[in-house]
Amino acid sequence: MKKFLLFGIFVLLAACSGKVSQKGSLRVGLVFDVGGRGDKSFNDSAYRGLEEAKKNLGIYYEFIEPGGGSDRESALRMLASGNFDLIFGIGFMFTDDMNHVAKEFPEKKFACIDYSVIPGVEIPQNLSAIKFKEEEGSALVGAIAAGLSKTNTVGFIGGMDIPLIHKFEAGYKFGVHFINPKCRILTAYAGITGEAFKNPAKGYELAVSQYKRGADIIYHAAGSTGLGVFEAARNLDRLAIGVDSDQFEDGFDEKTGKAHVVTSMIKRVDNAVFETIEDALNGKFKQGLVELGLKEGGVGYVYNSKNKNLILPDVIKKVEAFKKQIIEGKIKVPKK
């Protein structure tokens, strides 16, 4: 695997060895969000999308691990200046940089995951601005938490205290109270900078506090900070809810054989990356705002052979009925 330095900060990694470039195939560049690969959540989901596109569509890709501030724009510009056809920025913090670079390179295609719509700012014609309805998926895991809680108290731990993560919180609270209006919800955030998404020690501290205050289930939307929540759940024998990817294994205690992640709110970043690449290959690249919710399969929750014994059948029945009403537009989940 080749490595290149970008201004001494980024490391550009070529795709895995093998025949990755075919005649007519797309060349894709991607810059990860804070935390990078290995967060077992948001970034890893994006990486799965790249790998699927390489395997099934024959694309070539390279990616850049995250830096800070101006380094994001430098990374995007480096890829755009090269022979890449489609460039991804993973995370809302890329929004401004994506707008600038996309305008500078109108012949290239760009895609921003978790694009932040700015009033009065026009989305470039060569940019796919992808947003998820996190509040809808969060509402479903909130309903599960309320249905399973034995203490009538649940928790929420967010990473960075920003509007995007407030959507997770708002949806979660809505789902909890849809099932149990009297359930108490404890909330906390890990910080106000990007570092709040990669601080497991802080996640552990916040989770222990909430568990000791009576919460028996905590939902996190905090990137790798959430790994600390899972550690607290294992140590105190409580339950947690993962985010973005299926995080069941991260909460499994091998010593006791007990599972502590009851479910995860799935945000299909992998599908968004794969489908954007596929559309670009087929001449169907979606320009402008793209919103993915329950109806579009962009969000959801995990219920499979691993965790089905942790969720009571009557709870699932209520959650599925709730989900159907949201998809049909009979219930509108708040974003804040």
C-alpha cells in the first residue's frame, strides 16, 4: 500500500493492491472526517462504501486521513488537481471547503456527506449535497430504549454540541416519549470542537455519570467517543445503543459472554457512497440536495440474529408500527 505525505499532515493511501483500475472505470478520491478510519462508526461506514464500489463496480480509489481546519480544503484541492473524477468529503465540516473547491473545478464531480445547507449559499452544480434524516432513525431507537427501560430513565450522549447532533437527540427524545411520555431522559455532550468525536475517555466519564443517575440504556451519537460509552456499559452491566454502523460487537463482553449494545441506529453512509459512485458511472449523478430518511432507506435500526433476543417482540411490533407511520408521513419527527 503506497503512502504519500501531504504538507506533512495527511497520509494519502492508495487502494488495496490488485487490479483496481479498468478501462472506463471511475477514479474516486475521499477525505475522511475527524477520527478517520477505525472509528467503527461513521468513517468506517464510508470506507465500506468505497470497498463495495471497488469490488462490484471496478473503480479505483484513494483516501486521505483527516487533518484540521485548512488541511481539509488542501486535501480536496489536491485530489481535484489530480486525475480523480469524483471527490468525497465525509462530514459536515467539509461544507464550506466543498463549496469553494467544487466551484474551482467545475469539470470534476464532488459529493459531501452530511452537507450543511447554508441559507443564501447556492450549492454548486457539480456537487451532490447528501443529508440524512438522522432524527427518523433516532426516533426508532428511542422507542426501543423506552420499551426496554426498567428504571424509566434513559440517556443520550452527543459528540460535538452542534445542530447536526441535536437532530439525533431530538429524534431520540421524540421516540422515547412516543412510547413512554413519563420516561426521564438524561443528556450530555462531549465538547464543542471536533475533538468531541474522538474522546473515549470523556464518553466513559459521561456514561458512568448517567448510569449512576439511573439510566439503564444510553444512546450515543459521538463517533469514537461512543466507545467509552460501551466500556462503561460493560463495566456497570448496563445497556447502550450504537450509531451509524452496527456496533453490537463493540459492546460485547467476552469475559462474561454478555451483550450490552441492544441495537444501533444505522446511517447508511456506505450506501450513499456506493450509490453516488454508481450514479456517476451510469451518467446519473445527482446534483444539488439529496436527503435520505426511512423512506429512502438512508437510516434505520439493527434487528437481526445477534440482538433479537435483547429486544422484546412486543417492543419491535410497536417500533415497526411507529416506523410505518413515519414513512407514510402520518408522523413528523422533529429535528430540534
